[in-house]
Amino acid sequence: MLEFCKTVLKRVSFDRRLFARELAKSFSWLSDDEAAALKSWALATYSNRYTQLILTTFATVQSVKG
């Protein structure tokens, strides 16, 4: 499922709103370990465009799950 989430994020990375929505959905499908891996991958891959969005989304998801 992690690889599928990466594929989806790659395909919607052109649009900030779509990227944010798909990133949030991805965290709901993944285990905590996979979510952490997705966060690391997303930051490594899209830090030039979406650093704050990724960090905010991850923090929001963590607070909802926690």
C-alpha cells in the first residue's frame, strides 16, 4: 500500500490541493511505520515545494490518531 500511495502522490504533485488531500488519505490507510516512511519519502521528494504542507498534514493526522 505504501508504494501505491507514493504513486498517487507522484501523479497529483502538480496540484497543491490534490496533493494535500491524497497525502491525508494516505496516512489513514497506512500503519504507523508505513506512515513514517511515507513522511520521510515525501519530505525527501517534495521538500522544495511542500515541506510545510507535509509537516502540517502529518501533525494533524498524528493528533487525530493519538
